[in-house]
Amino acid sequence: MRPPANSALLLSATVLASAGCHHAHSPTVDVLGSYFPAWLICIVAGLLLTIATRQIFILLKLAGHLRPAPLVYLCLMLCFTLAVWLFFFQN
């Protein structure tokens, strides 16, 4: 069983960490009459840009030099996703 001081410290840290999570609205995008969260659209755009970049790497014969390839493409997708988010949803 934990001492009460540790649980109070853990509760305080949790409350302070989640204090910045309150926003007035979540960014949504209207796509054919349905509202999708903006982060979902940014992930799909990042994936499509990563696939296009991979095809360019293959055409330029650079794909064989990327080691470790899964990590490279994961980081590339993350960069594209965050770039799309910053470009379209700056607020």
C-alpha cells in the first residue's frame, strides 16, 4: 500500500499536467457534410505525402540507402503531418 504523500503528489502532478488540455473548441473540417477532426486529416495528408516521397526516392534510386527504412519513413510521416497541421491550422 502506498503512503498518502505519494498519492497526493501523483494527483497534484496529474492535475497540473492536464490543466492545459481545456480548449473552447476542437478544430474540425467539413468534408461532404460530415465533420472530421483536423488531426485525422493531417495524418492522412502526412501519409499520402510520405508515400509520394517514397516513390520519388525509388525513382531517384535513393530508397536503398535509407537505413533503417521504417524509422526514416515514420519520421518523415511525422514531419509531414506536423507541417500540414502548422500550415493549415496555425491557431
